[in-house]
Amino acid sequence: MARNDMEDVMEQFLVHIGVERGLAAATVAAYTTDLNDYLGWLRDNGKSELSKVTSDDVESYIASKEDLSARTRARYLAAIHEFHKFAVSQGAVEADVSDRVKPPKTTKDFPDVLTVEEVDSLLKAASLGEGTDPVSLRDRALLEFMYASGARVSEAVGTNLDDVDLENKLTRLTGKGSKQRLVPIGSYAVEALERYLNVGRGPLQRRSKGAPELAAIFLNKRGKRLSRQSIWEILQVCAKRAGITKKIHPHSLRHSFATHLIQGGADVRTVQELLGHASVTTTQIYTHISPVGLIEAYVSAHPRAQ
């Protein structure tokens, strides 16, 4: 190895993360873009040898990105640190000069949350008139289901008839990495689902011009499985009808589900299990919105569980 050749070290680093560590091609491409920018800045500032780079250089480079978000600058620094750490392991330099450089502080992006009253208005707005037409029944059942279970939009789209146990008030959700979890659903959601399944789904299914959709629980107006985009559109229509001016999206129901549970007394680990988060750290964002308490079960915390 040419000990002071930054390009040579970078080339070997990219091979290392792509072949030896097996990182995804998109990740390798991101490292390539970030490190090309970093090495270009070093050359422009008179540093053509890796051994001449100092902690001050790294700090100055990160500071030069002040127009970017703290999260983006932290990403650049993470790539730089991995690069320098690799250079040390290969004997190209003696020390990781980036190790002393602290990432910029990031601000928490708190999720969009509806109040309990806004959720109630939203769910009522899903029902037009008496709410007996198939589409209204579907919309009410869909939104009740998403709020009751905290389902991601992809999980709601993927839910099948055999995933829902109305008698025991349970649903099986298939989340990221095909991981499945059982989540309780309250009586409001169960009643809305029963009305939809008994009266609304059949007429929607019969609108299919091809083979009928036998698996999916939520169908579109053409009798096929509802799409993510369709759920977004349904939510926007219902929010406008309910007079909600907040900018919301399908994930807002999931955020509201978690926040209202914690406000009702659910401990963060219970909410972690219900949301399907791999780490409790992900769930703890909701504790910044509401105080954390303790309860025995979901049913005593969720506003629409009874």
C-alpha cells in the first residue's frame, strides 16, 4: 500500500466495505460520494497526504458544511471516521484523527400527533351519511384499524382476512423484515371491521373485473388490494372533512396511537412491543411528548379500546 496515497486507501476501503463486510451497493455508493467530497476538500486545502491530515482539518471540513442539516453533517463524519479507522488498521496512518471530532447535535424530529378529539373527528368523518355504502364502511374500518393497532401503512395494506381475529380482538401484523406480531384491537375497531366485512367488502370484491381478491381485507373501488397511495388519499379526504388543518399522513395515526397509549399510562416497553420496534430507543421519542406511567394491559390505556 502507498501509505500516503489517499485515493489508494479509499479504493481499498470501498472494497473492504463492499466485499469483506458485504454492505449494500447503495451504502457503498453513499460512502463513495461522501468520501470523494471529503478528499476533494482536503486536496483543495493543501492536504494531499493522509498522514498530514489533522483533527482540525476534519473539524474544518464538517464546519464547511454548515448549510447542511446536523443529521447530514453527522453522516459525513461517520463516513470519515470509518475511513480513518480503516486507514489505521491498514498501517497507512498511526492514529484516527477524526476520533476526537464530535458529531453536531441533532434536534429531535417529533412525530405528527393528533389529539384524541381530532382522532375522534377524523374517524367519524370517514362515514358519509349513515355510513352504509361499501366505501364509507371500508374507510371507517381502515382508519379505526390503523389507530387501534398502530399499524404502519404497509402493514395495513398487507393485512389479510385470516390475520384478523375479531372474536378475540387480535390482529397479526407483518412488519419490517417480515417479522410478525400480535396486537390487540379495541371494540370500536372490531365493530367497524364487522360492519365492513358483513356489508361492504362483498360489493367491493364483486367489482373486480378479473379473479376476485380473496386474501386482502381492505379493497379498493375496483375490488383489488388497497394501495399505500389510496390510504394517503383516504386520510386527506377525511381530514379535510373533519376540519383538521394539521399536515397529517398515514403514519400520523401510528404516532397518535403510541402517544395516546403513553398518555393513558402504558409503559414504553409495552408500546415498543405493540409498535414492533426492534429497540426501545426508537420508541422513547414518545416519552418526550407525554409522561410515562405503568399499566397492566393495552385495554386500560387506549382511548378506543372499550
